[in-house]
Amino acid sequence: MTMAYVIVVNPRILAEAGMPVEGVLFATCISAATATLIMGLWANYPIALAPGMSLNAYFTYSIVIGRGIPWQTALGVVFLSGLLFLLLTLTNVREQIVNGIPDCLKHGTAAGIGLFIAFIGLRNAKIIVANPATFVGLGKASDPQVLLAAAGLILIAILMARRIGSAILIGIMAIALAGIPLGLAQWPDHLFSLPHPGGTFLRLDFRAAAKIGLAELIFVFFFVDLFDNVGTLVGVCEQGGFLRDGKLPRASRALLADAFGTMIGALTGTSTVTSYIESAAGVAAGARTGLGNIVIAGCFLIAMFCAPLVAAIPSYATAPALILVGALMCGAVARVRWDDFSEAFPAFLTLVATPLTFSICTGLSLGMLSFTFIKVGTGKYREISPLIWILSALFLVRYAFLGTE
């Protein structure tokens, strides 16, 4: 129940990319159920998966809206990134890549994505609006949607601070219901219906996604999910006592779950699938094997029949969820070595560039380039791994020949 909000929020975010809510709801549930089952039955860990909240924002706002790429092509990019996950997992390259990326960039990326998601939530709630003088400004406090979104934000924050399960879902439902008497939302004609996957099922465009100009997008999906997924796995497994000498047994099996989940999600109609930190709630309640995942997968399959209810929930009700998920992700910034400026500045640049440029890709590239330049300039070039040299060169080529987003 702590991660059930994704069933509501993910279709709402991808709907802004022009995707039908019913199709995305089906894809969300079927990809989450499949990946969660693989994690439980194959890797035997109580860690659930679903479309990632940072990656669906990148899919919608940076790729489809920001670059004008059709969502069908974007789904093709997601599938190819999932295929790359699979190939690199089978060859154990994913673990090596994780070890090759500096910690400061990992933490800066996580926190930057958190600010990016929070900014989107503030915008959807109309708490932050466009301002011709200052670019952004505070919305109208008299707007009922702003007031309800602010109330939902405070309500969910209080519930989370009191460690109440399903805090985000409770807040979404409460604020959506509060908008009905005000005419801001409508009660659905019926709560359940048969799944309608046709709007997104097998609609991905492989041919357009395979163009060389989109290779960087495949890399960004790969990069963000790589560290988001591995970070979640390590965090939850450390809480559950699954780590052995700092390493995760059956790591390759666990990493295969998001690879297959992402490919199935792209085929059915949703963005990248990743492990959810909310799985820690299940571990805290006593889950120690993959049996818990079977129950979670069953709940996702049942949720496929709730499309009318999900479609009736307005954006002002889901906006607080984005803000608070973003707040949770910003905790990674505390792990940056701020006493070492050659580590601190690349993390800072990644942190601020991601939301200010409205692009995770730009934040990643600027942070990585600054890391390389500063390490070279301070004589610490030995701290630059071969992988970082290669990626920095690729990003330089991107800015030189492909232009910016």
C-alpha cells in the first residue's frame, strides 16, 4: 500500500505526453506485477518494482514535451534501454559501471532528480507559476486548486512524519474527494472496468528510436535507472540484513527484474521500471523472502480494473505526491563530500542544473564534464576512471555537434 500511489500518479504524468490513461494504467500494473514476480521468484528478495517516478518525469517533460519526440518513439527508446540493461546484466557489466561512476555524481544526480520532480509537482499544483520578470513566481493563494494542493502537501507530510502506512495514497484520495463539493473533481460513473490496453499496447516505434541522435536518451535512461535501482537494492537489503560483506548475493538475478520489467513496460506502454524504496516498509514489517512479492504482484493485477477511479483523480491531488517523493530523494545530497570542492562542485552543478534546465540529461552531462575538468586542473586525474574519460568525451561531442536540448 505504501507504493500504491504509482497506480494513480504514473498514468497522470504520462497522460501529459498524450498517452491514454487506460492504456498506461494497464501497462503500469502489468509491468510492475511481472518485474515484482521475477524479483520474488528468481532473486528471492522482498523488493517490489514499478515504473520509476523520476524516469516517467524525464520521459514526459524532457523527451516528449521538451524535445517534441512522439511518445511512441520514446517507448522505443525505453525498450532499447531495457535491452541494454539485460545485455549488460548478463555480462556483469552493470556492476562494473556502478563502481566506475564517482559517488559525488551518484548523489548529485539523485538529489537533482528529486528537485526536478518536486518542481514539476509545484507547477502541477499551480503553487509555482510562470513569471515574465523572474521566470517563476508564487501562484495565487486564492485559487482553490492551490489551496487543496497545499493542504494535501501538509496532510501527507504529517502522515509520513508519523510513519503512517499509505500516507501518499491517503493524501491523494482525501484531497481528490475534497475537490468534489467545490466542483474541481467529479465522482466517476463507475469504479471498475475491464482493462483497455489497446491505446498503448505494442505502439512503440523501434525504427525511429534506433536513430543515432537518440542514443544519448538511451544512455540517460540507462544511467538514471542503473543507480536508482542499485541504490534502492542496497538500501533495502542493508535494512533487511541481506548483504554479505557489503555485497548483495544474487545481485545479477535482482538486476534482471528491472531489465525484463522495463522491456515489458515499453511493449505495453509505460516508462522505465525500477525497484521502489517503499519496499523498505515491507521489510520493516517482517518480509524476508520473495513470498511478499507474490502478494504485491497480485494487488497490482487487481488494480488493472480500477481505471475509471484513477482517471477521475485530478492533477492537483497527485501533485503533492511528486513534491514529497522529490523531498525524499534529496536526502542523497547529505552523502556528498562537501569538504572536497573537486567532489562538491560537480555534485552541486548536477543538483541545480537538472531542475533549472528541466533536463536530467543536461544535469548529468554538466556534472560529469565539470568533474573531469576540475580533477584534471587540480592534478587529480588519476581519480578519473576510463569510463568517465569516455563519457566526458561523448558529452563534449554531444554539445559540439548535436546541440543542447
